[in-house]
Amino acid sequence: MTGCLRIGVESKVVVDSHVQAISASLTGPDIVAITISHSGSTHETVTATRLAREAGATTICITNFGKSPLLAYADIVLNTVARETQFRTEAMTSRIAQLAVIDALIACLSLADYDKAVATIGKTFDVLATKRF
């Protein structure tokens, strides 16, 4: 979630299921855990979301299916509508839909504290400029 960092919101992404479980169990009431799952039914994703909610975090779930096990642990559900082809199921279309939702969330966060977001973007732009030739 480098987009969050770019606007001054501390964030981290955890993809390893063991680290997801550990991280989720160490959250609390001041944390928002965002879960992204096209199907909303993978064991690892549901478990991490459950652990985050049990630890007191607010859980936001981005999923394509309105009836999935993940929703039992979601405080906020953001549904995508993505149809995959038979040749590449759960691939590019779902990712694009999920990225659009994430981009909208980052835009909303930016607008919520506009001055801080603009200042942080400016600062991080200068830092990242050192990475370019």
C-alpha cells in the first residue's frame, strides 16, 4: 500500500499467511485491516480477517461475492463486480476492479486530510526523484 504511505498514512502489506495471522492477532482498536479476496472464501484470508476483528481492528473486506465466509468478519464490505473469462479465471479483471477500489480509498483518505496528503506527496516525490536517472 505504497499509495497510503505516499499520503502519510502508515500501512503495510502482508502476503504470507503465517505473517498475516500474526499481524492480524497483534492489531487493535486503532487499526484498520483491509482484506482483499476475489472469492472471499480462502481459509487463510478468512482466518486473518477473523483474527484482526477479534483483536479489535476495524475490518474492511474487498470481495466480488456478496455471500462468502469472509463477510462474517467484515465491518465494512466493498464489493467489486468482475467477471473472468473461462481462460483466465480470477485473474486480471478482478485485480483491476480491486485496484480501482483501493485507488478510491486512497483518494478519500487524501481528501480527508488534504493539506497533509499534499505535503507528504511533495516530500515523497522529492525522495523518489533520487531513484530516477
